[in-house]
Amino acid sequence: MKHMQTYFWMLLLVLGINDAVFANEPDSVYLVSYATLHDKGRSGLRFAWSADGKNWNLVGNGNGYVKCAFGHQKYINSPYLFQDVSGVWHCVWELNDTVNQFAHVSSTDLVTWDRQAYPYLKQKQQFRRPVVQYDKSSRQYTIAFLSGNQYFKITTSDFKTFDEAVAIPASAYKDDRVTLNLPGAATVTGNVCKVAWQVVVKLTEAWQIKQYKDKQAKESFLQDSIRFNGLKPLTATVSLRPENRKPISDLLIGVFFEDLNYAADGGLYAELVQNRDFEYEPREKLYRDSSWNSSHSWTISGQYLGFTIDSTAPLHSNNPHYAVLDAKQPGGALINSGFDGIPLKQGDRYDFSLFAKNYDGNSRDLLVKLVTQDGKELAQARLHIDSRKWKKYSTMLIARANAKDARLELQPLSAGRLMLDVVSLFPEKTFKNRKNGLRADLAETISAIHPRFIRFPGGCLAHGDGVENIYRWKNTIGPIETRKPQPNIWGYHQTVGLGYFEYFRYCEDIGAEPLPVIAAGVPCQNSGLLTGVCGQGGGIPMNKMDEYVQDILDLIEWANGPANSKWGKIRAEAGHPAPFNLTYIGIGNEDLISDVFEERFTMIYKAIRQKHPEITVIGTTGPFHDGTDYGQGWALATQLQVPLVDEHYYEQPGWFINNQDYYDHYDRNKPKVYLGEYASHGNTLYNALAEALYLTNVERNGDVVRMTSYAPLLAKEKYTQWNPDLIYFNNTGVKPTVNYEVQKLFGNNAGNEYLPSVIKLSNEDEAVRKRFGISVVRNTNDGSVVIKLVNLLPVATSLKLELGELTAGSKADRSVLQGQPGDKLLPVTVTATSVGNILEETLAPYSLTVWRIHK
Ligand code: AHR
């Protein structure tokens, strides 16, 4: 990788380490490979070297050179490293006793590692303490291991296919691992190989590069008073080079919505009743919360009312549980407390509905009330339950007063049994007054970014925890009572009331491209918590993949097909006869790029390309900006000519400041990039400005980076599982972050042409230069020119920018975000102004200034 080379040479130049460390080199040394016991090898495969086999030195200070990627556990137990006859290194290790699999990975230099594989043993057995040997006569490798008290071996010629395990006598098993004392008094067990000294040199260099990068990433504003001690205010002279302009993507700023942090139910989805379908399940909380069951959020009042959950004669097979109310006499009520209370606004109207049936054919009345915590009634309506069969009943409630935490009460008015399900309360004022719609304030806050696309429904949620938990779009459309709720990989419940129809409708409502992400036939690489079985479980079985691929093709028909097509008809019946104009589909989400993944991804990709060449598929390149999945994901996408790939990285602000050239080196002939998830670690102005600085560089590379979305988008206070997020909220308020202000400024000031510029700073020190950013774009549709200026320095910068014929006498808007670097909430000030041929102004310390010059 070009980046790596740059770092390496910088490292040699800046630190001059190489010669100093490696004087008087030996030709070859012993190398022991081991994993630490205290963390079950989670920190990776480590090395130590010795010239004499007695005195050992840590390689890279005990750095983990390859980490296990299996399931949520990521154990490396009893690794065994082995070099094959062609010089390729192989490492095998134990996973855990719940799976009959083991791990294998190979490398040519021990620095860069190939994709990992978790081959299955053909019979159910343990795989412990593997030892690898080569048999010259058969040209086969044997992996001997222990299962219970019995030794076995499997043979392979290529480490890809393995013969069935056969039992071997204990005498045939020769474990040559040694136990050693390493510097720092650590005692480790591993196997020893003889290697050329250059192997250790390369490992050490790799570690030094990592150190250097880590140090850069840790640069923070807390060191600015030392880093910029004595720095005087700067001047910056900028000359534009409009003659060198280039077209850039007009989809650069979008959003990524995932139901994490209660973003959907209890969040953007405006439903006010929690567990409306009585489908909460204990496994969603891994059986750790005894209240998390079908009756969660529901209580009863009054001693004459019985409340049980039944599933004998459900409303719909996808929604098996329902409430049974047995009233011995009137007076008691079934109460729902919403998501920490039901917020109400005085005078607002609320759509109430439920499905109900009476048990014996006798009609019964049900009083529906909204009451405050201290029992004051705020609204009431009466329903007449007149059917023995499931029937929908609806009414309207008007709140007589404001309330932050009201509750819903359902009170049978006569003795007898009633069954209830899908009890729903929606504000009438949803976003654009849509039925089954979105919370207006949240939807408006997102829409104010002016996102050009929305990626949904995840993230990890899209590929789920285990094959059974993969998000299936067909379960999320149609009447809400027929949708199939499911456990959320983030440890709670998804009603899927906010389903594909609602996502597409929201995109249309705000003029954003819909970007659904579909699992690539494999679940999340961190799977195992919900299922109890660690690992991806091999993905969807190949004999079920045709059906899975068809589901994806059906999605395209559902979104784009005519109203008389099979799936287009379903969309039309849901109230949307016109197509949704789906153009992009993401396949996969930061997956482990394994053979299992490749087989399924390729199948899906080829099927879409063949049937729907008009659809742009977005592939995936793992969870980081480097490493095995990144390299392998890119290689696969390049080979298959996938048009776009989805990159993800969450980093410290220093990383964004120090990697502004990240996309400068990208090959323009390879797939284009969707930076689908990124964020710097924090919600301070400094973080936001580091992101802004990075985005100015993304705009410069807007020919290769086509889309970006900060992640995660939403987080409910008290239910935040992931920090930082872009927008925090509670039941009654929305709290956009300073990072949000940056997204909004970029989203509302996008262009489709990049105009290069040359900056001359009065101080060209590297640390200074890196903290000053500019991007000039033009929107050819309205002729406006936008100049974004980031000053991430503790001093002001006087700017002089010659606009030439670009703008003379034009009206402009100037938006400024500025403050102290640690500030968390800041307003953007917008001033209407005008600008001549030369733009002169003083950029405040720690500021983002955006000039939009109108034609
Ligand atoms: O954005 C939160 C999570 O981060 C996403 O679900 C996943 O794709 C990534 O690991």
C-alpha cells in the first residue's frame, strides 16, 4: 500500500531508527510464536526472537501481529506456526469447545496476513493443541490434535481442503512447544522456528510504523499549547485554479441510519406504546433481564383484573403473543408506560388502535385513557369490542394538557375476557403527517442535513447475530400486525414497524436516494451472543442461497417495478403505486472477507448485475482503513469490478488530521468509494473540525469518493450503547452535536465540481499546515461557489482569496462555527453578505467558515 510506504520512509527519515536498532545483524535467529493466556489470545499472535535459543527478546514489544476474527470471542488458543515447503507461513489454533472448527491463516512475511478460515471437522470433536508437520513422501501436511483423551490427525496438501480426522496413537503426537521466560518475567508457551533475521527486521519495522501512526492519531488539542507555543496569528493567501476544475460526486453527504441506541423503536419511529405486540423475548437480553418478556412495559391496576399472555389463536403467525384480560368486575386497567413515559402535547391528536376479540361473543366496552403519573386523566375514548374474531378498533385521543411521561390505560368496562394485540398510539403530527410515520422533530433534524442518500437498516443490524437474525426486508413490509419482529443485534427488540416501506418513503420525502444494505449471505463477524454458538456459522447454506438471491431481486422489483408486477403490486397496495427509483444497493457490511463470504457475495453480485445492470452495487471492505479485510475486500471488489465499495473507520481526531492524503493515492481505475461509516472519537468542536478538515480532502477526492455518512446517527439518552453519535435525543427533545453542525454545513453546501486552489501560509511548519484546510466547490446547477475553510489552530488566520471572475459583486452567505476546542454544543452563525473579487477575512481560532457565493 502506498500509505504504508509513505509512513515507512517518513519513519526512517524522521526517527532514523533502523540503523541504530539493527547493528551487527545475525543471519538467522529462533522465533517463538505464542498467544497470551490471560486474554485467551485475544490480543493476537505474538513473537519473540533469540540468537542462541536461551535469551529471548520481544518482537515489537509483544505486539499482536494477527488477531482472531472468529465470532465475538476472538480467541487464539494454542497457536502453532509452521512454514510450508514454498515458504508460506501457516498458523492454526483452537477456537472453543462449542464449535467443531479450528482456525487457519497464512502469511508470506508474518506482517501481512491472508484471510482467515475456520474449517469444520467432519465429526463432532474438540480440536486442541494442534501440531503441524510435513510428510515429504506424501507431500502432505498433517495437523495432529487432541480431542478428549484421544489424539487425531487431519491431512491437507493446500490448507484449504482437509481430510477427515483419523485417530492416532499418543506416540505419534509430538508437541514441540516450549515454555519460555520472556523479558518482563512473562512465561509463555509456543513453538519455535528458525527464521532469517530479516523476518524479525520486517516485523520490527511494521511495529514501528504502527507506533508512529498511533502517536499521530493521539495528537489532541490538549497538546496544542505546547505544540503551538509562541505561534503568531497567520496569514493565508489562496489562489484558485478554476482551469483545473474536475467533476465530483453530487452525493457526497448522506446519512446512515441504524436501529442502535433505541434509534428506531422509542426513537425515530413515532409509536408511543412500548412492546405493543407483546413480542419482547428474554433472549433479546441474553436472558439477563427477567423483566424482558412478553409483558414488558405492561402492568395492571385493580385487584379484579387478570392479565396473561397467550399464543393459542394469534392475530398472525408472525406475531404469536397477545394479551388476555380477565375482568372479574370492572375497575382495573392494563397500563403501558411507553418508552419511559408517553410524551403528550396539549391539544394534539393521537391515533389509537388495537386488535381485539372477545372470548364468548358478548360485546364489551373498553375505556382507553391517557393519564399522568399521578392519575390525572388527559384524554379518553370508548371502544365497543363486538367481535369474537380479531378485529381492528381505532379512535382518536386529544391531549388536554402537556405531559412528559403519561401512560396509556385500557380499562374493560364489564366483567369477562378480552384478547388484545398490537396496541398502538401515534401522534397525528408525524413527519409529513404520515401514518405509521416518524417522529417529526427527529426526522426534521436529519432532513436538515440535506442528506443526498440514506443508508439503512444497518450496520451490524443488517447482517445480524447468526444466520437466523439476518435482516430480511420481506418481514418488514405490509400491515404492521403481519410484520415479523425480531431480536436486535444490539440487545433489544425490533418491531420492524419502521420497515422498508417507511425507510423508502422517508427517503422520498426528503429527496434522498434510498441505500438499503443487504447481508451478503453471512451474518455479522462478531456473531454468537444471541445464538450461543460463536462465529458466522458458515453463512446461509448454499442450497438456500438461490432463494436468498431471489429475495434481493424481488426487492428491486418491489422498489422499482410497475404497479402490476408481482412485487410492485405489493408496494402499490401499501399506498405507493409509483416506483421508488432505487439505484444503489449495499451488499454486506464490514464482513470478514472469507471464502464463505466470497462465494455468497459473488453469487449475489453477479445475479444483480445480470438481471439489473441499472443498479449500482456497493461492496464491502471490512471494519478498518487497513488490514486483512480491507485488503481482501478491495481485491475481491477489484476483481469483480464492483462499482463502489463501502469503507468504515472510527478513529481519533489525530488520525483524520494526519491522513488527509488518504484518498489522494487511490487508483482512479478501481472501484469508487462510499465512506459508509466514519467518526472521530468524540463530540467536541475539535473532533468536529477534524472531521471537517477531512471532508475538505474528501471533496478534493470527490472523483473517487462518491458518498460519505457519519456514524452512528441517533442515540437516545439513557439508552446510548455507542458513543459518539451525531444526534442525541430524549422523549421530548433533540440535541444535535457539534459534529452534526459540520455535517449540516457540508450537506447544505455541496457542489458537483471541485476547483483546486493553492495555499500559501505565513508559517509552513507541518503541524500548522495540516491544521488549515480549504475546499472550493461549485454547483453547476445554480452557479453558486462554496468555499469551506477550516482553521484547527489556536491562532487566527487572516485570509486573502482572489476569486477573479468567479464571483464579482455577488451575494453571499457566510456561516461560521467557532469556539473552544473542547466545546460540545455551539451555534452556527449565518450572515447574509456580499463579496467582490477578493475575499478577505479573519478566520477565528478553531473554526469552520463556509462562504456560499450565489450567482
Ligand atoms: O455504527 C455502529 C456500528 O459500527 C455498525 O453497526 C457497524 O457496521 C460498525 O461496526
